[in-house]
Amino acid sequence: MHFLNSIWLWGLAGLIVPITIHLLSRKEGRTILVGSIRHLHDSATAQFRSIKLNERPLLLLRCLLLALIVLFLAGLSLNKKQKTRQQWLVIEKGIEQSQEYKSIADKVTQNGFEVRYLSDNFPLLGDSASISSSINYWQLTEQLSLKGIDSVIVLSYNYYKNFRGERVTNPNIHWITTQPFPQQVIVKQVSISNDSIWTRRGDFTSTFSELNSDTRTHTPLDRIESADTISVAIVTGKEYIYDSKVLNALIKSVKAVLPHTLVISNSTDDNFRYNNQSWLIWFSNKQMPEISGSHQRVGLRECPILKGELITKRHSITGCDSNNAFDWIITSRLNEEVALRENFASTLASLITSNKNTDTHKYDKRIMAEASTWSQQPGASTIGIKQKTEGDLNELLVVFIFINFVVERWLAFKRNQ
């Protein structure tokens, strides 16, 4: 048994008030009717009236009521089975090499914190093999809040690219942003003639990502790829005309910065003919015809189950792609806001070139400002970590106080007190 606010126990000294009142109160005497006082004489004996407690049951109820109120204010709790306090230091992969992590980890591990990775299922620090390559901060925050951990500290790069889906409010988590190191890298080199290569260089920092392209004579040390011709067929139904316009604009922006030749053809779902395109993007509610070949099929199917993923590998889930018609699924309608929020142009460039080396998205080190990380709106997803104390007796004490008060008032009325 322990008290959360033990200072209120001084209120038990107030028990002296009802006791004093009962000691000083005199019991009301009886009235005796007599015919005449003529034969009554004054008594010469001095009467002594002793102090004694009156209405003891009522006094007991009043003292009990006061004691229950004091225990309620003091926060009486019972010590159940001693539960080990769970405390986690959750870090994004790569931060374990930083000096900031080492200074924080030295302090918190002495206080019983476990160090885990910010990834699905939150593996322990030594279990790096089970870390997923792509993470979603908001999704992981929801998972973390459901774990019911007593105290959580998160060390994260706060990469803009890893915030996907619906913004949530911050639960009771101490979230610390670590500045990533700037990086300069050659993203891609493509041969455009016998002795010339197209080179794309990138400067990536926490505030900007800058890409520059140039053409120069290649050297034996250059890692060169051949330029490809990639054909994309976009088939549109009347319900998805605007989505198709957004997609065409995105592909044109990708075409302007890549050395590959992109051939785009547009048609409606009524007059579509397949001409061996590399990619077939189907924006229609009609069933896509069966076509043989090695092309990749992309379909737009609104799918709330896959929250936080705008485009994903095929899932055999009713409501998304129950007929397994597509290799890739775009899970939301397209507009300018969705395309910018999900950085869809970069994802699209990586997808249609079918080569990881073209993925500039993985080098992006821009971080999101603290003020924009969490939602302040009341309608946003709200999550929280369990805070209820084991063995809390407040609800039971309120019931006892109410019952005691009712009984005390009833008895006082009966006794005329």
C-alpha cells in the first residue's frame, strides 16, 4: 500500500473535530409532566455532570467519512505484483555511430533503458538483420504507442521522405531529431556515345537536395550503364481523367532529368491496344484484358488497408486487387497534393527505370521541422501510451464515500442530530 499524494494524510488530524463536537454536545433531556410542584423541594446535593460521548454510531460514521475523503485525496493504491518498469531508447539505423547517441545511451542505459531500432517490431540493437529498409515514422509511432511502454525516447533523423500517410498527434514520447551528415555522391553514369558519359551528381544535406548533370569524356574507372528506351502505356477510363493528367505531368518531369528515352502513349479503356510497352498503367474500373508478355502492370485501386503506402507490390486482398490483375497498386487517387506529399515523382523514376542505381530518393537527407512533425488539430489521429496506475483504488473510495454519506445523513435525521 502506498500514497501518491501523502501530504494529504495530515488531514486525518481533522478527526478531532467531530470527536470534540460529540464530547461537548449534551444529550437532550426528557420532559416529565407533573401535576404540581408544591410538594417538590430544592435538593441540597450539588450535581456533577461528567463529559461522555453521545451518539457513538453517528460519531463513527462521521469519522469514517472524513478518513475516506482524506485517503481519496492522498491517492491510496495497493501494491500488486511488482512489475518491471519498461523503458526504451529507440534509434534509427545509422545513429548508433554518432557521438550524440553515445552520450545519451551512456546515461539512459544506466537507468534501465533497452536500446532498440526504429523499425517494424522494434528489434534489439544487436539484431540489425531484421531491420526493414523502408520505415514510416507515423506508422511506427502508432505501433510504439500500442506497446504500453512506460518511458520512450526516440532518436531519429526525421527524414521528410519517411513521413507518409496521415499526420498523428505526438503521444507521450520524447522525440529527439539528430542532424544527418551531408553527403556528395555520383548518383548515376550513363553512356550516351562512344566516348561520352552523362553523369548525375547530388549534394544532399538536412535542408536541401541538389542534383546536377553534366556530360564529359569517360575514364576507365567510371561505372557506366547503357541508356535504355522505356515505353509506358497509360490507359484511362472516364472516372480517372484527372488522375491520368497528374501522372502524365509526373512522367514528363521524370523524362526531363533522365538520360533514358521515355516513350509515353495514352489511350482510353475503349480503344486500348497493346504494343509491347514495358509498363502498362491501368486507370479504369473495367477489368484489364489478359495480355501475355514481360511488361509490368500498374493499377489504381483505392485501398485504405494499405495506409501510408501510395504505391506497393501486389497484395491479394479483397477490395485492393482480388483478381491479382496487377504487379503494382497505386492505393489512392492522384492529385497535386498527394503527389507532392508522397514525393511520387522520385518514386516513379525509380520504379519505371527498374534500377536501384537511379533511386535518388534513398540519398535524400532533408528533415522535417519539429513544428510540422505532429498534428495539432483535434480531428487528427490521436494515440497515447497507457498511464493508469496498477492497484488504483480511487473509484472504490468514491463509492464508499457516497454510501457512508447517505447512511450518516439518514441516521442523523432519525436521531435528530
